[in-house]
Amino acid sequence: MGPLVNEGLAVSVVRGQVQPVGNRNHFVLALGGFDPSCGAGVQADLRTFEAMGVAGVTVVTAVTVQSGGPVLRVEPVTADLVAEQFDELARCLELTVVKCGQLPLPETAEILACRIERLGLPLVLDPVFEAGQGGVLATGAARETVVERLFPLSTVLTVNAPEAAAFTGAKVDDLDQAERAAQALLARGPQAVVVKGGHLAGDPVDILATATGVVRLPNGRRRGASLHGTGCAFASALAAALALGLAIEDAPLEDAVRHAQAHVRSLFDGAVELAGGVSIRRPPSTAPGSQTG
């Protein structure tokens, strides 16, 4: 099977800017944990990249035991093995954008920081330290290293309201507080911050903060069961949108955020509900006589 990258939409990084370069085989790299249910982690990232029309590759940072509910066990991948995975992909492939999720160890975060600095790649950082359904995914030292080393290297930092509150030490219970949290996080070094509004009351509104100001981006709420892995899907869709050149120069970053919002909304169609009211995405069928979606 050939690469999934769309014809004419591959991009390269020139002086830190994502720019279209025509029909070349460039890849978006996702670092994160392995989720056996495939609802979150690097498997969800790959599904998103494919749906968005870009080629994806992965570096596994941890193996987890979960099925949409609480995370039962986390086994970090050793830092040297994470480094070898990354370096081999960087040696053989044209990497365009990096999307990062679970970093369980401070050494793993430092390895990524060094490579982002050396390669100058755009980074979509989606730091996950606790699972939405319960379970610790990283050490406290890893959290500190992510904030100190990776926040300043991030093209876009994505967090939900509880994560924004944890990082800032302030309440994030409404949109005004979410805006203040986004600005506080922006001051720590990212080029842009998205505080997702799905945990807030009412119809969700995502907050995008950049050096030019703060924008509220409404997002439709899908009724029904909680869907496992939406945070991973949002960040990886945003990374794919950057790779496709949807937020460079004359195209504002908010357009890329809207593409990511639309992708996440689409995941609720046909999701399979598990015990406890949590759902995981059902992959589209390509069998003869079936309908995709």
C-alpha cells in the first residue's frame, strides 16, 4: 500500500514554518502510549491521520492495560528504546509535524525536547498525565520536565479544562476562567494554546490563545455516551491540519482548530458503547456492500 499523504498536500519545514512542497512522502509522527482498545494513544493517532489524509508513523512511549475504562497498568518504554524508535524514523523518513501525548518518564520528555530542538519540527503537545476514566499515566517528575522543556518548544499546546486548572493552579469552570488559563499557559512558552471546553457547562467552546489575542471557537456537543480518546483525536487532527498547510501564513490557526473540532464530532457516529457508558470508535467498514462512516 502506498503512502496516505494527499497528492499536492505534503509539507516541509523551512526556517520553522510549515510549507507545501508538492508530491513528496512526508509523515506526521505521533509519540504516545499503546492502548489495547485502540480508542486512544498512538492507534487513535494513526486512525486520525488516515482520516485526515496524511501519512502517520508512531513512537510508543508506554504500554497500558485498559479498555475504555480506568487504566489498570502502565509500563513505560525505556528511554533509550524511545530514542531509538524516534531516531530510526527521523533517519529514514521526512518528518513534517510531531504530535505528542503520553510521556511517562522525565527522561522520555527530555529525549523528545532534544530532538525537537535539533530538527526544528513543529510540535503539537497534548500532555496526558491522568486518564479521563481514571489512572495515573506519568510521574510527577515527567510533568515538571514537560512544562520546563516542552512547553517552550510547542507550536500548539492542547489541554482540557481540568488539565488547564492543574497546570495553572486556578479554577477553570467557565469560559472567562478558561481564557485566563490559556493566557497563563501561553506565557510559559508555547506559540499557541487551546483550552478545550468539553468539560465546561453548556455547549462546548474551545479557547485559542496566541500572541495576537484570544478567540472563542464554538463546538457542537454530541449527546450520548462518553467517547474514549477524543483528546488524542483532537490533537492528532490538529497536527494533521498543520501538516496539510491549513494554518500557515494566510490561513489562521483557528481554521486548523475548526478542522480538528469537526473530526472529533465525526467520531461519535457509529461508536460502540462499552460497559460503564464509555464508547470507543468503531472503524469504518470497507467490506463489499457496506457503507463507510
